[in-house]
Amino acid sequence: MLRWFGAGLILASALLTRRALLETDRAAQRMRRALASAFEGMEAEVRTLLTPLPILLRRPHGAADRFFAAVTRELQYAELPQAWRTAAAELPLLPEERETVAQMGARLTGDERTVCGALALAASQLRRAADAIDAQRTQKERLVSALCLGAGALLALMLL
């Protein structure tokens, strides 16, 4: 009876591991989309209303609010490019995507055209990455499920 209980716990942990892995990927995907939307909105405001960047950073940006709050917090201690880079390092994205966002901060100190170009470029790169990940999502979820459940089942069978 104790072995069956142990096997059940192993299978439950495999399911929880699967859930945690998939939720991490989903959170990163939500952040990609939220940042892309925020950058597009900021670009439109800079282009049409010439709204200063410090004001834009304090506005609500949905799921990306934590990133912009981190940038605003870091601005107390550093210039915009360094503050942006520091905040980008905390994002739950892939390393190359974090680097894309971090590099964008250096281009936000120029004129309107430079700022708009940087925001539009980063938004399009994040959108492309999100679309590519969406295209592979089903396959990745199946692979993660198979690996987690297969490993859990193998360990449970070894216990029995």
C-alpha cells in the first residue's frame, strides 16, 4: 500500500512539474505580448503627441507594469540606458529577447525619430518572437507533457 502511495506522489509531482514548466512559458509569452503592445502605444504617443518618455514610463501598461516600474525605480540611481538595461535583465524572457529590450534603452535618448524607431523595432521583434513561439506551442506542450509524465511513470513503475 505504501508503494502505491509513493507512486501516486511521484505521478502527482510529475504533473505539477509539467504545470510549472508550461506556466513559466505562458508567463513569458504574456510578457512578450504586453511589452510589444506597450512599446507600440508609447511609439504612437511619442509620434503624435510628443509625450516625454518619463511621463510614458509612469502610465499603466498592463502586464508590463512591473518592467516600467523597475525602469522608473532605477532612474533614481542611473541614467536611462543603464536603468533600462537593469530592468530588462529581470524580465522573464529568453536571453536574446532580454538583450533586445536592453539595447533599446540606449536608443531612447535621441530625438523623436530615434525613439520611435527603437520602440517600433523592439515591438516588432517581440511580436515576431511571440508569433513563432505560438506556432510551436502545441508541439512544445506535447513534448513537455510526454517527458514529465513519462519520467514520472517510469519512476513510479520502478518503485512498484
